[in-house]
Amino acid sequence: MHLLFIPNHIQLLNACYPPVSSVVANGAECLPNSHELSRLTYYASNHPGKLTKLGGELEKRLKAECRKARNGNVRSRASLLISLSIFWALATECKRDILLLSPSLMASVYASLSSLPYDLEVVARTATVFTAWTTYTDGHLIGADSAMTKDYLSALGQFSHLSSNNSEDQETKNRTRLVGFAALMGALNSDALYNDSVQFQAQALTILRPILLVLFEADFLTLDEQAIAVKDAPKSHYLAEFRTRPVLERRAASIHIHVDGDNGPSKADVIDAALRAVFSLLSHTNGVQLSHIMRSCFENLEGFGGWEKVDHCCWLVQKIVDWTPYQYRYVIPTQLVEHLKLTGSASSHFALISMLTTIFNASTPLVNLSSSDILGNLVSLLFRRITLNLQDSLLPKVVDCISSLGRHVYYADQIQDLAAEIVSHIVVVEVQGVLGENGRPDFNETRSATIRYLLRGLSGVIRTANKHESVRDPESCPLSPARQGRSRSSSREIKKDVSCDRAARRTKVSVDIWQDTLSLLCDRDFSVRAEYSDVLLFYIGIEMPKQGDGVDADGVKRVRKLVEGPFLQATYLNALLNMGDISNKFLNWIHAYTYILATNHPLGVIPNGSPSSSPPKAMEPILGSPTTRIDIPHNTTLDSSATTHSGEHRPISLTHAPRGRKTSLVRNLLESTSPGVSDKGSTSLSDYRNILKVLITVQEQVPVRGLLSGVPMLLELERAARRQAEMSSNLIRTTIIREIIVHVLLVIGRVWNLSKLVQLAEQALSSGQNYISHPDVTDYFLTSNLSPLKSIPLDEDSVPQSIPWCGIEPEDAISVIACSEVVQEALGMDRKTLLIRLSAQWSAEIALRDGLDKIANFETSIRGDGVSPLLKISPALMHIENVSLQSLTRSARGLGVIDLREALEGRSSMSNPALAKPPSISTLDHAPSTAGGDVTLQLTKTRSRTRTKRRLGNPGSNEVRDVLSRLGIGKQQGSLSKGSS
């Protein structure tokens, strides 16, 4: 019946309600009258201006019904369910104008959830209305309408609470959680989540809490099974493609509770719903949104104590990486590191480090990741933790995380750059120490422990990179005929053969980077010396570039050549025998430091020779970080080691001040070293064993260079032992030094097939007491075993005082080596020249000062990669991702088509300064003036080709003629001259 003073929309709304008393009495489903509801929706769709009034009226009725239903009124509860169904019908039929209905609808949803949160039927009907709104809304009111935004976030919080329901009845708990996750899934696939960036983090924080709670309660077997099912067969076709379909084609999900005859939902169903929610969230995210998601995860984990479940944290972060779009995965480890710097909780540190290690060790690649920044933050954490507690259980985890950075190689010089970064930190700690709890530099236990952990990280990065490189199957790698006939075969030899055929995915760590760590062989702390000797064995055996040292098929050591030909043979032999070669310098430094250690001189490079003295104030390290970052202007010349591959400038204080200070301290160490064996040092029996391992490894792995640099040192060591035997009655050190010399000569004899030298060495060893047995260094190449940190002292009274042991006469050993045709052929020398070279005067001062002078004078770059220090590198160029330092231009570059084109166009050689002035001596035969003596290819100086006198004419044609002449196109010169005239 039409009433005169009642608006039409109110009459249509009233007609939708059936008699509530009959509905309650008959137990029928609480639904509005279908015919009248169709009239209402038709009216509303044709009169969108009435939607606001309809929504307001429904909201008023629904809130009144909620108050009565909360007090147990059955009729009000039935009326409430009918009102919710009317809201759902209006939302689905008036989807085009749902913006007008949104404020009242969202207020009604929140009122229903807050009044009857445990009534599953009401909650399911409310969730259906909420899902309909999230399906059709464009989200523009979120953030713009404060009242509606507040109601929306409150309703979202209610659904989040339902998703983490902890009812005692398992079936009720699972049903409630599934209803909550269904509503949250609607929000995840809605424009309301992504429209406002400010509100995104608040929504993500609310949505992720129940998801994380459910996942952290599950066992890993169920998680893995459900994760595979989620990724392979995603559900909700319309929800998954909500962005690609227009509003009119979308369909809202209908949420129901238990149906009679169905089995109740299991825990696996709840886990499946949580995983699908995570998958949906991560599939549509970008970099900024992913940052909010990670921060929301951290806050939720902090809230319910999720950091304690480290394994679940690692599983979760791995799935986040797998399900995140490829181009945004770098955000995840970046946010983990940022949170690692902000939080101070020990449990969170442990979980975050484990999560980072899991990410880096996984097979999922991460692009755009700044590995240098990650490394710097991890080292800073290492410093902070080790300053507080030397026995902190987190320290090995940090080292493992640093090592995992070598799992994925994204550009050729990545491992070399990481190694250079760690070495720079080692140099700083070695020279300046680490700030202790009192704020002063600590040169005792803290310094030693820091260096040891950094060394483990350095070797760990290289081991990880080698482990995951594409290596051929050792069984399919054929051995050379000479090695097949040998009875002595080891896994180390197979490893060498396999590494020769390894795919060249990265640049090996160069010796000029590793050279800065060699002074640790003479560190005053035995634990540092022992650990470094093991790391050095690994580097020489596996990582060290060995250009020029190799074994041919006939078992003879020859200079390895890339292309057959007399020119290249001569150049490589010249580089091999040149004392300025960087590998030769590296071996010279090794032998110099081992000589100092063997002769028992005072050890350590502590300022002023006192452990208690501290560096000057300007050089004191900073707690938590050994460096201070310095902003570099765009017009400043950059050092090659001061820029990372990600484009950020590396702290230059790590390069200049500590290195210069260390140079001064090494000079002081040399000045305190006197000829002969000293009685003031503390070299132990363990040190002598480590010395022997290092010297043997050098001879086995770098036989050609090792022979030339090692034999003169052995002769000088024998002279020192002889002087000690004449001056002192204590013969223990003399005997051990001579045993070391004999063992090394024995290895030289075996490596070069010198049977006479092997016989002499074996006879000498059989007549001695053998304080040091012949070591097997194979395990150091293939495993990460570290030496014990306890030193074995010398027994000063264990050697008879009147019977000195002489070992081998050095003249006999040199004569055997020089007479070998194999050695002569490998080195390209005759017997006389070889005798002169092996008998050359040697001292630790000569071996060390050469390299120190080069560093001090900056005749080569500080990093030692051959880049001229006068080369100005544009900062804009260095901001290009994955720019390899090795690929940068040197002090001069060659000429090409571009230079010829510019010359033809009349441009005066702006792109190539080499064209500005013709040289009088050919630059092909000479190194740049800034390269100093460290040049591997130095040929005889020759005059450049003569050219006819230039005629005065067009300067452009002269420049073209100059370019063509430099390109070697001689015939064009005459024609161009003729044309120009």
C-alpha cells in the first residue's frame, strides 16, 4: 500500500523484509523477498541519487538491529541478516555507482563485526558484503574520506582478528579463520589496497599478521606441499585478473559457512588460504610496496615473537623471494639489512642473519643487488657484536652470511671487488685496531678475533663462488699422459685439472689485492698467523692466477702460451722472468715474511712497537665501522678501488690512510730485522710447520716463479742458520730451519723430476731427527678446515748440543737444479745464467722494499690493477650498474672507426687525446709513463714509421691522413695527399 508521506525508496526497502516472526518460527533462511528486492535494485540502479539515502536508511536500521541482537534478540538477528543481504544486492547491482553507497556500507560492515564477532552466520554474511564492495570499488575514497577510511581499516582489523581465531574447538577455529581469510583475500585483490600508498602499509600490517601466525604454527612438510599447490594451481580466476577486467565483468565471491553433509575444514585448508593470500599480495607488488610489506612483516614478527622461530623465518623469506617479481627481489635483502641496523634485539639479529644467508644461498637470482653495501653493513655488525662479546654465537653466522655473497656472480669482477673490500677492512683493523668498550683502540683479543673472522669471510666468499661455478665432472676430465703414468695422484691434482677447464664466469682475485694481507704471516698473535696461513694456502692453491706456470702433456713445466708463435713465447717468458711482474712481487713478499718469521725476529706491526700505543686521533676507527664515508665531488679524480659496481663510492679512508700507515710500519719491521736467527722472537713449532706448508704450496702450485723466488731465499735462510749454529749453543731453531729447507728442496725435486735432488733430500731427512713431518696440504684446498688456535712451543733442550745437523749443502742443490734440462727448457736459460739467477743476493729488505716504493710513489695505482692514477673517471660513468673496473680505459686507448669518422667530419680529435700530437716513439712498444716498472710487456724501443713532411693545406685532410697512418693504411696516405694538393 502506497503511503502519502513515506518516500518511495523507503517503501521499496520496507517491502523487502518478510515477516520476521514467521522466518524465525519456520527456521527458514533469513533472506529478503526476492521480488521486492528486484524492484528495489532496479529503482536504485535507475536513480543513483537515491543510493546515498538508501544506504543511510539501511545503516540506521542495521546498527539498531546490531544493538538488539547483541543482547540476544533472535528477531533482530534475523532482521540483521536480511539487511546485510539487501546491502549485498545493492552493491552487486549498482556496481557502477558503488561510490555513493560506500560510506554507509562500510560503517554497517564494521558495526556488524564489532557487535557479533563470534556469530559465524552473521560474520559470513558480512564478509560477503565486504567482498562485494572490494570487488567493485576503485579505492578512491580510501585516504580521501577519513571517516570511511577509519571504518574500512577497523573492519579489516576485525577480519584479521577472525583469521587468527584461537577457539578451543578445532572445527570452529578453522571455519572462522577461513571466513576471515576469504574477506582478506577480497581486500588483497582490490583497488582499495593499492590506490593510496600511505594507507598501503597500514593495510599490509593488518593483513599480514594472521597470515604469519598461521604459517608459523604449521609444520614444514605441510607448508612445502601447500606452497607447491598454490604456485601451480592458483584459484579465483576473477580475483586473480581483477586489474585486466572492467568493473561490469567482475564477479564477487560469495562466502558461506558449513553445509550439512560436508566434512569440516582441515588445518591444511587454512594454511592453503594463508599461502594464497601471500602469493596474491606478492604477485602484484612493486618495489615501494614490497618495502612496506617487509617492514610490516618485521613489525608483526616482533609483536608475536616470531623471531624465535628462525627456521620458519628463513622459509618465509625464501617464499617471498620466489613469489616476488624478478625486478623487485633486491628490495628484500636490502630491507633485511636496514632492519638489522635499526634493531638491537639479539633474537632478531640471529633470525635476520639467517634469513639473509638463506636468500643468498638459494638458487633464486637477485638482480640490482648492491653486494658491496650489503658487505659493508655486515662487517659493521660484526664489529659491533665482537666489541661487546668475543664469544658471541652470532659471529659465525655473520661470517656465513658474508660467505654466501659469493653464491651468485652478476658481473665479472664481483668476487674480486668483494675481496678487495674485505681486505681493506683487514688492513684497517690490523693497523688501527678496533674500538673497545672504553672507546679506545683495542690491539689485543678484539683485534685478533676481528681479523680471524674477516679472514674466514674472505676465504668463504671465494669458496662459495668456486663451489657454485659450472665445473666439469672430474671423471670426464682426462689427465695428461705424464700424470696418468704417475703413481702419486691426489684430489688436488684433479682439482687443478678441473679448474683449468672451468667456465670463465668471473675474474679471479688478483695477487695485488691479496698482497696487502701478507703481513699477517708475521702478526704478533699466533691465532692470526695460524689462521692466515691456512687461508693463504687456499688462495695459492685454488684462487691465485697462475699465468705462465703450467704443465704440458709430457709433464714438463713450460711457460703456458695462448697462441703458438715465437713472439708470444718471448713476451710471456719476459713477463715471467721480469722481477717487476706482480706475481713475482707477491711471491717475493711471501718469502720475505716467511723468512722473518722463520728467523724468530720480533713480530707484529703495532704502532711504535707497543701493543698499548694507539694510532693518532685522526686515524682512530669508529665503533661499528672502521671507516668514515667521504662525499666526493663530481670533478674529483676517483681511485679505481673507491667505487663499487652499484655506483656508490667506496670509503676512500679504507684505501689511503691505513695503507700509508701500514707501509710505514712494515718499513719499521724491516729496520728491526737483523741478519741471522734472533733469540728475541716467539716463533713456535706450529709456526715452523705453517711456514713449511706455505713454501711447499708455492713450489707445487707456482713451480716456475716459485723456483726463481724461493731458491735464493732458501740459500739466505741456510746462511742465517749457519751463523746461528756458529754463535749459539742452542741448535733447536737451526735444526728446524734446515729441516724446512730440505723438505722444500724435496718438493722441488719431485715437481721438476730431479731424481738426484730427491735422493739427496731423502738421505738428509733420514739422518736427522725430523721435528717436522712432511705435510699434506691437499685438504686445505678442498675443505674449510682451520688450524687450531693453540701454539705448540719449542722444546729448547731436545737437540743434542754437540752434534749439529747440516741437512743439504746449498751449492749441491743449486747445481742439480741448474743442470736439469727440464728447468733450462722451462725458463729459457742455460746452466750458467740459471746458476747466476738462483744464486743472486737475496734479503727480506730487498724483497719488500721494491713493492713498498711502488706504493709510496704511486707509480702504479693503489689497487694495483694497472689503472693510471692520472686517469679521471667520470662519476656519471661509475653510476652505471655492473661496471667492471677491469673494463675501464687505461691511460691511452686504440684508434678505431669512430676516430676516423670524426676526423673526416673535421672534429679535432675530441674523443681520443692520442690524436692530438703524434709520438716520436711507437706507443705499441712502450707502457704509459705512469706505469712505472710494473710492466709485463716491455720490448725494445723502436722508432715509429717515417712520414713525409706535411704540406700546408686543409687541416682536416691532415688529420685524416694521421688517423689512416696510425691504423696502418699506408696506401691511402699518398692518395689523400694527392687529393689535398
